[in-house]
Amino acid sequence: IPEGARIVVTLDCDGLDPGIMPGVAGRTPGGLTYTQVIDLIAGLGKRARIAGFDLVELYPPADIDGLSALTAARLLVNVIGTIVRQI
């Protein structure tokens, strides 16, 4: 990614470990952890300007005790924080 490039980030919830994101249609054992995703977002934010973000493939009927919804919300707040720090 070129330094200072404007990027759009799409986070597919299917790629996250079911331990933190069970509410998806296609669970991926051994998927990304919460910390790995946070580190990726932080790294992108240091290198490029996040112009857009979407979180896809969240499937609430498969969620367990709202864990996926909570994880998605926390990730979104983290992305918003990264974008605000870029301004």
C-alpha cells in the first residue's frame, strides 16, 4: 500500500475466529483474533488514510449471546478512532 494512499477496508466476519465471531454463516476455526484485526487496522491507519470501512457477513441468527455483535461494535469503534486520529 503506497504511503498516504486513500483506502477502503472491508472486513469479512467469516474470516475471524469463531471464538470471537460465532455469528457468521461460514465459521473459520483458526481465523483472525481480535488483537490481530486491531493490529491490522492500526497498521493500515499508520500507512494509509482510511476513506471507508465496511464490515460484512455478520449473521445475527447464528450469534451466541451477542458475542459477534459486541465484537463487531468494538471493531467499528476502533476503526472510527483510527480514522479520527488521521484527521
